[in-house]
Amino acid sequence: MPDQATRQCVIDFLDGYYDGDASRVMACCAEDFESIVYAPVELFPHLGHQRGRQWGVEATRILRARYASRRYELTFMAVEGEKASTMVRVSLKKRNDHRIMQLQVADFFTLRDGLILSHRAFFDSFDLVQQVLGRDLTEAFAASVRHAMPA
């Protein structure tokens, strides 16, 4: 698969995901699509380990329900054949308190026959939890684990 086709598929996926367009997300994914977003699923149930392109429906529904606006900026993309990686700057506006949350996401994609087969994503979930709650948890968390890390 030419790099340009891979690049366009990944961009279409990201556009659909952050626009809340489930049909666009599903159109980019293979039937046996698998996604792993490394985040606490108790707080972010649409993330974690998901299988099947139908995941796009639930993920976009939750995004639209929780966030009044969702924007992303593609800051980096590398493509080699059917593999792509991206760095994305995301801005989310919470519906309940209108607070703006910002995060950097690293995404890794593997395509097959022009569709996304696997997706892996990483972000600083501790920082995002602090933004969701609207308070700094670092000191309290550090105090609770201080004795777990002997000098």
C-alpha cells in the first residue's frame, strides 16, 4: 500500500473520531479491528482494549456525550507502507463544567488492505484525570506511595 493511502486513512480515522462521526471511523476500520488505548477504563470506558469496528459507534457516542467540543491537531506523522504513527494535540471541552482539557496522544496504526487493523494509543492518563477532576493529585498520590519505593 502506498504511503499516501495509509496517511489518508489515518487522517480520515482521526477526523471522524474527533468530529464524533462514527460512520467515518467505522469506514476506516477492518472488520477485525482491534484498539488498545492505555488508560483507566473505570474513568474512560470507551478506551482500554476494544475489538471490532463497531467500537467506533460507542466511542464517538461517549465523546459527544461528555465533551461539548473536541479538536485535534496532528503535530507529527510517520508512515511506512501499512504502518503509521502520529502525535496529536487534543483539546476537549467538558459538557458539565465547560473546563478545557488538553493532552498529547501518541497513536500507532497497522493497516491491512487499506483499512486499519490495529490501533494503539498512549497518553498521560494521570494528567488527564487531574484535568477531569480539576485538581492536582500529585502530592497526595506521592505521599501514598512514598514508602513503596525504598531508597
